[in-house]
Amino acid sequence: MQYSPAGGPVSPAVDRRLLVSYDNYAAAQRAVDTLSDAGFPVENTAIVGSDLRLEETVTGRLTNGRAALSGLITGAVFGLIVGLFLGLFTSTTTSFFGLVLWSILWGAIAGAAFGFTSHAFTGGTRDFSSRSSIVAGRYDVQVASPMLDQAQALLQGGVQPADTVVVQRPPSAGPVTSPVAAPDTAPQAPGYPVTEADETRAEARADEVRAEEARDDDRAGLSRGRRP
């Protein structure tokens, strides 16, 4: 048993091989679900995201008024939670509701004031609201090496989602099934090596054909010249 510097046990590294890659996490998750439904031991699988990038989605323009409104809502919710907790220690129903309402009111006032002042101090350098998330360009579904063939058979037998886009495997991803080659319509070379003598005979044959065509042209010209 190996131990980490913090003192906890370290699980041995598992030799995983690439099963399939997708361009979105939902498709990779459905692939693992397909294996799980087929009875495959999914504890031997992993979803690995590659080409990570930060995406920030702008949700709208942010002004002092909107910042105050957002702070008001957040403060009111926080005040409600605090009021419900403190109301448990009251003796009458009137005191309970009164305490909850005052907590919501003061929480909303404090939240609105904090939201307004915090946005005002930015000086207009960030007048928009947004959501940030970390996404990957490719999601690899990996399985333990001894179970790769079994996972491939189960995944190929399952129903593939219509919106699934399979990403091309990297060269170091392990064994893959070679695609079926398209029929080649180009002229095929002979099955034996072409020698220099063969080329000479071909050129001689071409010269004979051209000479024969020239003689035919001469005969046709003479026959036309003899006509009255």
C-alpha cells in the first residue's frame, strides 16, 4: 500500500485506454450510462476532458439600480433564513411572524445598499453581468485496458443519440477499428514490375501506330487529288 505525503493511501494507477471521444459532456455521460445499463462495471471507466477553456456568458447590462435590486433579493432571502431560525425560539405565533418579517426587511435593505455601493465603486469598469464556466474541447471516455474489447462491443450494440458527435481519436489513443476504405477508381498498375525493355516496346508500338496513321492520311490526300 502506497501513501501520499498527507498520510492517506494512494490507489495504484490504472492503465486506461480510450474507448470513444465526444465534443460534449452530455454525450460522454450517455455513453457511460449505456455501459451501465448493459451491466458493465462502470467503476473501471473515466471521463477525461481535454483542451480546457474558460467561457464567460454575458447575461445583460449591469447598472447601479440592477445591482441594488440583485442585492435586495439576495439580502431578503438571507433575512428570511435568519428570521426562520430565530423564530424557533419565540413563544408566540405573532412574535414568530413579526421576527421573520423584520428579518426579511432588514436583509433586503442591507443587501440593496451593499449591491449599490459595491457596483458604484467599480467606476463603470464592469457594467455587465455574466456567468463563467470551464468547458473542454473533447471528452474522452476511458476504460481499463483488460475490459476495452468488452466495452467496445457493448457500446456498438447500444443506441447512439442523434445529436452525438464523435471526435476523431488522437494517434496515441490505442487500438482502433480501421475504417472501410472507399473503392479506388484510379487505373491499377500491373501486378509485375515494369522493366526498361517493356517501356521500349511500348514506345515502338506507339511509333508504329503513329506511322500507320500518317500513311493513311497520305493515301486519303492522294485519292482526293486524283478526283477531277
